[in-house]
Amino acid sequence: MVFAAATFASAETVDARHVDRAMARAILPPDGATTVHDVKRSAERERIRLAVRRNPNNRAAAARELGISRTTLWRKLVEMGLASPSA
């Protein structure tokens, strides 16, 4: 976070203002989500995408990584449009 804050500083000193700006940027998702629900869904979607990408041919391993069942993973993938219901 300090490194990110340093990018906003124009001098050699990083102060609270720079840290606040870096934190605000880190918290807001890039897809424009504005409500807590939107932010949560965005974070969940990205985490699921990451687990599936790391385990491309093994949904059971992706589900274990996420701490959810394969059925829950499948349901979330369908809800998020990342898999078809017939898959």
C-alpha cells in the first residue's frame, strides 16, 4: 500500500492524503460497482474466475480451493454467466 501511495506523491514524503487516495483506489473495483453488494459480487466473480483458471480441467480442485462444493461452484458459474446450465 505504501508503494501505491508513493505513486500519488509529488515529493519525497508520503503523507496520509496519499495513503487515503491509494486505499480508495484499491477498494473500488474496476468494473464500476458502487454498492456493497456489487463490490462483493465483483470480488466473488474474480475469485471464482481465478480458481477456475488455475484448475482449468478440474472443477473439484477449483471448488476445494474456494472452500465450496462442486455443486455450489457450478451454480455460481451458471449464475455469473461463466458456464452454461447444460454443461
